[in-house]
Amino acid sequence: MSELRAEIVFVDVDDTLVRSAGSKRIPITSVAARVAALKEAGATLYCWSTGGADYAREVARELGLEHRFVAFLPKPTIMLDDQAPAEGRLCRHVHPFNVDSIET
């Protein structure tokens, strides 16, 4: 496992917290469990989605995770920053299949 100090964490909804099969949402339990563990370890969690802030909150509520997040956001379409996300020293992308690599 690779170590990651998780202080500020942005969590996506679709194909991260849940998978969709038609109109049914299927929780990805390993990610939901890691979200809970990160919060317990003191991380500040934001839930975001291309579906918008209300959708992100709705899914988090369905999963019993709403209280774990400090805010619900739409995913940005433009990031105005002097550094590209891939160049950021403090930010790391973790795929849901590798959620256990996030140390708590």
C-alpha cells in the first residue's frame, strides 16, 4: 500500500460511490467504508459530481454518508490555476479500485 496523508478529499459519485444499473444505484461499499474511515481520521471531505451538488447530496444521503461531507459541489468544467492537477505536489488521484491505498 502506498501512503497518502488524507487531509482534504474530494469524492466523486458515479462509478466511485455508486454504480448505476438503469435507474438503480448500487453502492460501492469499499469506497463508502473508506469515506467513513477518512472522516473518523480527521479528513475534510467534499462530495462532487458532474450531476451537480444536489445529486451528490442525494446519493450521499441514500448511502448514509451525508453527515461525513462538509459540502456538496458540482464538478468544475474549468479549473483556473497556475498548476495543472497532474503537476500538483499535494494532490493525488486514487481510483476507486485502489481506495485501500489511502492511509487513515
